[in-house]
Amino acid sequence: MFLKKLPPLKQEKPSENKIPDQLIPKKFKHWRWRMFIGMYLGYTIFYFTRKNISPALPLISDKLDIDIVQLGILSSVFYVVYGIGKFISGLFADRANIRMFMALGLFLASIIHLFIGFLDSLFLIVFFWGLNGAFQSMGFPPIAKGLVHWFSPSERATKWTILSSSHTAGTFGVGLLVAGIINLYNKGVVGWEAVFYVPGIVGCLTSIFLFITLRDRPVSLGLPEIEDFKNDRPIVELTEKTKSHWEILKKYIFTNKYIWILSLANMFIYIIRFGTLDWATIFLYDVKGIDQISVAMFWTLMPLAGIPGGIVAGYLADRFWNGRCVPINVIYLVLLTFSIIGFYFYSGPNNIIFTGVSLLLIGFLIDGPQNLISGVQASRVTVKEAISGACGMTGFFGYVGATFSGIGLAYITEYFGWMAMYGACALSSILCLILVLMTYKKEKGV
């Protein structure tokens, strides 16, 4: 009986009960804040059920007798499934109910965490962790849809980059949570499986919060479209309302050359992001001779610097370019290229301050283009009815880049040296810049 009262997964139809004009500003203010807070907290907790495994890997490896190769398989399966799932989820999310889609994804991912720690079969662990990747892919596509339906084009860059900082907040938060759980485990208070089931419980409770807090589009509440309320028209609009979803996807994503360009640009950004983050610790310790404690501290600088880096990029795009992203992306990518080169040549124990500043700059400068290219720019070169699918596609290419940053850069480093590896990252930055410039006229509406 209860299930029959739940709203369908399909997006809600426009409400027939229109809100009076004098109440529209107040209602919009209330619901915009509510949607933003709900989506931010929801995606933060998605990372509680995604990154909880990273700080607990030594413990998990010991308790389950999993070697480093098997841990690599576990990680690879997750990212492959997540990358494919993000693309597929994006295609479905454009026609789905935002709150049902996001709440369901978090709930299913959290349910897995309630029992996966108690499994003793590597095959089952890999299977369910891969399944977790599929449910995790249901997190961001509804957020992308929510952002374009509740925030207008000229304010979207700021809101998008602030909300994107939730992944760093989630990574940082779950790190503290797992550290606390491990401390309690060492004292004999909890079992080691708590690194899974505690985030799972938090996720289940948060999924209920999302269901209560979030709503679908403004029109489903009797509000006007955000573009009409803000008098802020997008560059690309869907004029033929009778088009099927497949026709929309085909025209505005699969045959949209600008989505392909941004997808390739996002691939290069992810090569830089994961290449510089994942390989920096080995480079600084083995090659530059910096001690392990300092290396661990330096490693935290990059993701933390990314939070203000992304937000500043979004603010500047809205403040000086009316939401257009190409100018600020070009500035960030030029500075990023020089920061990568400078880090390779001048970092080391005798130049410790420069080493830290370089890593701060790399982290700061990566998050701007990463957030803007795969999200805000994609929303400006396609219709909002296809934004989740567009973000799914750019996201998929991002994880192709992430995969290359592991296997490809390892091969380059092994056979050609560290200069070639950081040269590949700098070249990726230049190629990304060229691709971004190719969207300049389209984003400007020329």
C-alpha cells in the first residue's frame, strides 16, 4: 500500500495548480535553497559509500587476505562499471524524477555496504563492489538535471562549482569517519566490518532525507521554468516539444560535435587530475627524496586546493563572462601547464616551499576546468532536456582518461622516464586548451 503512494521514477508532469505570481519569488527562493542543500549533502554522502574503501585498504587487505593485484582488480572493476553506468544513468535521468532517481541510487549503494564486509569470497566482493559502482553512477546525473532546471545559465557556473566541491567534502569526511572506526576497532569496540556498514547506515538515512527534501522540476510544483522567472534564455533551446527522447539524444548529444569536443577535453583533464595526484607521492619520495610524512601532507594539498579552485572559476565565469566558461578555462589551463612543468623541474627537499605551492596550484587549477568543462559548458551547448545524458557522456570519457592515467602513464614512466610522464600531463593540458577554444563561438552564441 505504501509503495503505491510513492511518486514514480518517471519525471513528474507539470502541476495544474499554478502558484500565484506574487508568491513565485518567495517559493523559488525556498525551493532553490532546499534543492541545493539536499543535492550537496546527498552527493557528499554518496562519497561516504564510495571512498570509504580507500583509507581502509591496508585493514581490508589484511582481514580478507587480498593482495595488491586483487585490490587493483577491485578498484578497476568499480571504475569501469562506474564510467559505463554514469553514461547510461545520464541517458535515463533526463526523463526521471530527480528525487526518486538520486534517493534510490544512494539507498541501493548503501544496502550493499550493510553486508559486503561480511563476505569471504573475493568473487562476491568484486561483484558487489562493481554493483556499487553501478548504483554510484546514479548520483550525479540527477544533480546535473536539477542544476539546469533550478538555476539559470548566467548563475549556473557558480552554483555548479560550489556543488561539485561536495565530492571533496565527502572524501574528506569519510576519511575522518573511517579513521575513527579504525581507532575503535583497535580498541576492540567494533569489528573491522564497520568501515562498510557504518557508511551504509549513514547512506540509508540520507536517502530517506533526499526523498523528503528534494523535488523534481519547478513546473512540477506549479512554478514557471527558471529561464522565464530569471528572464535568462539559454543558447540552445528545444523548440519542438513533440520530439521523442531518443530524437533529443541523437540530435543534441550523439551528433552534437561540441559534446564530443568537451568529452575529449574532459578526458585530458582526468589524465592530468589522476596522473598528478596518484603519481605525485611516488615521484616525490622515490625520485626527489622527500620523506614519507611530508609526501603524505603534500598529497592532501591538491584535493583541498581544488575546492576554492573550482568555486573561484565558477564565480569568475558568472561575474565577468555572463556564465561563459571558455575564457576562465583558458586562463586556468595555461597556468596549469606551467605549474606542471615547474613542479617537475624545481620540486624537491631543497625547495620544499616551492614543492608545496606547486601542488597547491595544480590542485587549484585542475578543479576549475574539470567542473566547468564536464558540466557547465556541456549545459551551454545542449538543451536542458538532455543535460544528464551530456554529463554522462563527458563523465564516461573522463574515466577513460582516469584509466589511462593509471595504465598509460605507468607504461610511459617505466619506458621513457618521469620527464615523459609529466610531459604527457603538460601536453594533455595544451590539448585540452585547444579543444576548449573550439567551443568559443558556440558558447558565445555566434
